[in-house]
Amino acid sequence: MPAPDPRANPILLGHPAAEATVLEAISAGRMHHAWLITGPEGVGKATLAYRFARRLLAGRPAEPSLALDPANPVFRRVAAGSHADMMTIERAYDPKRKRMRTQIAIDDVRKVNAFMSLTPAEGGWRVVVVDGADEMNQNSANALLKVLEEPPPRAVLLLVCSSPGRLLPTIRSRCRRLRLGQLDDATMHTLMRQYVPNLTDDERSRLVTLAEGSPGRALMMAEDEGLAISTLVDNLLANMDSLPLSKGYEIADQLGRSETGFSTFMDLLRAGVSSAVRAVARGQGDPEQERMIEKRPIDAWGDLWHGLTRLQDETERFSLDKRQAIVAGLGMLTGKTP
């Protein structure tokens, strides 16, 4: 079965230290007014935030756990987005441009101050989750800072982000931080058996390897032909010298049919380059990787990786032509230009 939306997901594995920190704060009654939950994409940050929120809204736990029964009314209302004492702020859909906004709008952030200043409807806490806090623009961040500077009583702000360096230092300094790391392989295998039981053991193992400790990334690749794209990337890296320019357009057309094909392709291309460089540098590379890496100096491979990262980031951030970006990326890889 596919993983539930974070607000409706009762499962969180691999982060016992973070959960213990939250549980201790709730149980001891020493609740900080703002928490910054950081870590790589897809490791469970938003799932932890909603788990935190549900437990806080439900009252102190009778047992040493943040888990809440999915049948609990608080769980159901948070999952449905209908709890009177909880608000979620995230990038919204732009009806004019008919696509998701690239940033969190200031008007959405301004709602936080009014919401958190209200008396809790159910006598407990008011909780706001800002999912993708690093996607706030300067004006949105400044509006949020005003809330952090004068926090209202019985209100908690949970900021979820993968790139905390993009946040204002004054925001980071006012938050208690919870950093989530990548999951180990055993935990990843447990989740994959539950979420993608239709795959073979070999396919799940391949997903675990590619996802590098991120169940979210693994599930995205499972749903969006990530295994097929992985095979495509492996073939590209093994045959760089003989790759014609026309192949770039062919691949771009093929990936254009997928909602997230571009992101998956670029992620796996960069991962393939960095994996090969690390393996060879440690003397652990296979003959194919060694042949690939010897084609240019190690420093040049680093420049290539950074170039591909910048290309992907700018293409996604500014909604540029993904087809041309794929062609440009393959040109960088092969040293050939259209």
C-alpha cells in the first residue's frame, strides 16, 4: 500500500531520539514555543511534526510514546485538517497559473499570528505546522519572525524544512532543533515491505540502495518508474563516450510524460556520479566505474556534480524547460553541446 499523507500516517520508524526529546518536553511540561524539524528529504520530518501535534492536542500520554490510535478523534480530525486548534501552512496551488506556487505566500503566514493568539478551543494548545518552511520568501519569513519574537501562551510552532540554511538566522535561533537523519537499511526494508509489497525482494533492495535512507524518495521512485530510470542512468554513465546528442532529446521526451521524471532522473544522475567517484577514490570501484572516472580529473567530476545540482535547482525553482535542462545536463556529462 502507498504511504499515507504525513498528517494521517500513524507510522514513524528510525527516529527514537527525536521522539524521546518531544515526549520528555510534553511529559515534563517544559514546552518550547517553536521547534525546527530538519533533515534530508523524505525521512519523516512532516510525519514527526503531525505525530508531535496530535499528541500535544490529545494531552499528556499515559504511556511513554507519541503514538496515537488512528481511531482517536484527535487523530481523525488532524488527518482531515478539521481540528479547531491546528493549522497547516505550506505552498498553495495558484489558480491563475494552474500550478503549485514556488514559495509560501506572505498572506498565508500572516494567518499564523491571528490563529496562535486565539484561546485554544479545546482548552489545550494551538499548534501550527509550517511544512516546507525553507520555501518562505523574505517577506513571509519576516512575518513569521514577528510571531517568534512575541510568542503567545499555549501555542506551538513546528517548522519543517530540508534546508535550514535558507531560513533567517533570527528564526533558527528562536527554535529548538530536532534533526532527523537517514534511516538504516534494516528500517528501510521494513517500510518497503509494508508500503510496496508487490515488488520483488531484489527490486525493494534496489530501491533501498538508491534512496540512501529516505523512504519518501524510495516510494516516489517506486511510484514513478524510478527503477526503470535508474537502469537508464546506469546505461548512460557506462556509455558516455558513445552517447549521441540526439539521445538527450529522446530521453527528455520519454521523461516528459512523467510528473516527477525530471527530478528523479537528475537525482539519480548526480547520485551515480558521486557514488562512482567515492568508490574509485576509496579503491573500491568496479572496472566500469574506474573506466568512467579516469575520463576526467577528480576535481572536474566535482565541478560536474555541482553543475548538475545548480541546473536542477534553477530548473525546478524557476519552472524552466525541463526538456532543455535534460539535454543540457547530458551535454555537461559527455562534454558535447548541441
